[in-house]
Amino acid sequence: MRIIFKYFFLLLISCSSFSCISQKNAGIEKELKEEERANLLVGATLNYHELDTEKETLYREHFSYLTPANAAKQSAVYAEPNKWKWTKIDAFLDFAKEHQLQVRIHGPISPQASKWAKDDVRTPTELEENMIDFMTASAKKYNEISEVKWMDVVNETILKDGTWFGPKPGVDKWENPWLHMGLDENGFPLYILKAFELATEHAPNIKLVYNQNSGMETVMWGKVKETILYIRSKGYRVDAIGWQAHLLLGAKRADFVDNTAATMQKLSDLIDWAHAHDLSFHVTELDYLVKEDEDKTQERLTQKRVYQAIVDVLLEKSKQGEVTLNLWDLGERYKAGTGYFQSIYDENLQPTPAFSVIQPLVTD
């Protein structure tokens, strides 16, 4: 099977477009899909404003696994105490039901908090009450939705050096206000423990994900592993590790572009650890950053190469346990001062080179 897979992608690389693939090669693609797709679930993210647009149409052509981008986050649902806004996430849940989609809810206790929570005047008690309200309501709501299979419980908890990610002054920075709630007697954040306690109690039908950003930093993932085992020692469920995989943003170019093989070995080892501890593994937010002064055409070719390396690892590891891959957005996303985040379609919603890596896994 691996020989067939490699042969198929060599054909793709040698073609300038998919039109050059013969009927025989289309049969190879079909065989790949039928044998591999059952093991490696591939999905994509949509934003609320992209429903009923061309992006939704592209999404439905390929995917049956959905992550709503921002609609379930605290900043969208519970921006102020006692004021709930479920409209956007309800639209996604209706969309998932209509099209029989599997859903991962991305509404974790995380830096994606309300400005109320980030306000420096908030006391630990106020933060705890706010967090309990949000996580309890979220867990109870999604637990009753059959399309929801996974839920991110916490997100972006640890920095690359292995220290806990915490608050910053003001309300306009990337920060994690929840650390202000304090640490337990063994040095683990109370907010992480409380979040998994609540999710364990109120979302028994959903697999609970510990989601983390950055790259394959050994000390950081060591802290994640230690924390997951500690949470479990308290009697709470952790069912999965999530890795965001924002390549060349949090995940360094020196690792993923210049030293791809060594980094893929680290990814492989991390997935092995997850499966050995009865955890599924999810790549939750894959995209690739092209900075404003870089050659976009050349960088998209590099993106394709790195995506292929990641997919090769995921395909192999999906034979031994649950693995999923979620693309963050479908097209190009621009952030001033940062650059152009690439997925599998360009700014005109035409396939980029990375499309050829994903396409065999998601096309009937």
C-alpha cells in the first residue's frame, strides 16, 4: 500500500494539473481513499461568515469533519457574565446535522477568553465563577448533540520553554488570564483541573481534547504529558492530544522546513506516546505562514513538501490508533504585520500545490 501511495504522489508532482492523471491513476487514488480514509479523518474549519458562500461549497465537496473556527469560543458565546449568545454556534450545529458532519468543538478555556476575563481587576474567585459557568453550559449543551464527537477543553496552556502561559496587562494582548486562579499544591493550574473536572462530569458522550500550540519542543510536550497524566490521576478524563500546527508561526521554520525529517520523528514519537496512553491524536489547526516579504509561489511549494511529510506520518500512525487532521481555513488568510496564512486554496479559491497532498484523502 505504501508503494502505491508514494507512486501516486510522484505522479502528482510530475503533472502541472490534475488533468494529466490517467484513468488508471484515478483508480489508484480511489484505492488509496478506500483503504486509508477510514483510518485518517481529514476535515477543515469554517468561519460563521463563510456559511452559504463559495467556501462552504468547497468544504462540502470534500469534507465530513468540521471545526467551527471561533463560534464556540468564550469571546463569542459568553462575552459578559449572564449574557449568552449561542446564535453562531447553533448555526454550525444545524449545518452539521443537515450534512451529517462530525464536529470538534473549539471552545476551550484558553487565551480566546472574553475581555471581561482579561480585565486586570478580575479576582481569582470571579474568574473561577465565570469559567465554571461557561464550561458547564458548553459541556451540557454539546453533550446532547450527536454530531459533536470531540471538544477542546483547554488550549495554549504552556509556553515553548515549558512554563505555564499566563496573564498580561490590559485586554488586547494574547494572554491566558485563567492562570490568575492559581496553582494547586503540586504546581498545576487550578483552571486546567477544574475545566477537565467539569467536562468529565457534564460531557460524558464527548471525547475531551487537551489542545496545544507551537512546534515539537521537547520540554513543552514533556510538560503537556506530565499534566495529562496528573489530570487523570485526579479521576478526570483526557481522551486526546491536539496539536495546532500553525506552521512557521508557532512551529519554527528551522524545524519544519530546514530539518523536516528530525521534526517528523518527534511528531511520530509524540503520537506513539499518545496511543500508548490510550489517547487519540488530532492535528487541529494546520496552516502555513508566508511572511509579507517572501516569495509566495516558492513558499507554496515548500508548504506542499512539509504537508506531505506530515501526512505520511499521520497515515502511518492512523493504523495503530485514532488520528485526525483539520485544516485551519480553506483559503488564504491575511494578517497585517504577520503575513499570508496558506491552506489548500489561494486568494482566488484555486487549488494550491498543497491541495494535491490532501485531495486523495478526501475525494470520492
